Amino acid sequence: MTGDQIDKLARKKMPLPDEAGLCDMMLYHVLTALYSDYLKGVISEANAKVEKARAMEKHRELDLQERIYKQTTKRTLELEIIAQEAQKDHKCPLCVKMYDIFTGYRGRETE
């Protein structure tokens, strides 16, 4: 979800959709708390705007990191399957090394 979509939900106190990610949930809760504090007079409008801008920027960063993590995990799992097949077919030292790096087996015997 975009920060603006989350902001609209938070302003209207509407729930997040079930597919919302962790960084979406964090932004939603920060924004609902900011709106609540502003309406109660706990923080000024200027402070609320600064905090909202900081939260929106952090959401953009975390959302990008989350998407990269998901893509990397998916690719790693696909590569692990291919590496397993390559190890079964032949014992090329380079394939063994790549498989060990992908799976995290490399260096375990020394730990």
C-alpha cells in the first residue's frame, strides 16, 4: 500500500486490509496516534506535520526493503532447487561451493 492510501484510512479510522504488510501496519498506527494526539491538543499542528512526514518517509524506506527481501527470498529458493539438482547430476566443485553458499552450509563445520 502507498503511504497516502494508509493516511486516508488512518484519518477516517477505517481498518487496514488483511494483506497490509508490517510496515503498512506500523505507519497506520503512527498516523492514528498522531491524529488522536493532534485532536486532543497534545501536539501542535506543526509537530504533527513534521512527525507525519518522518513516518511517511520511513514507510517508503521500509516498504522498499520489504519488497527487496521478498524478491530476494523467492529467487534464493528457486536457485536452491536448481543447485540441489546440479549437485545430484555431477559433483562439480564450483556447483558444490555455490550450493553451500546459498544454503548456508559453507563453513558450518568450523562453527
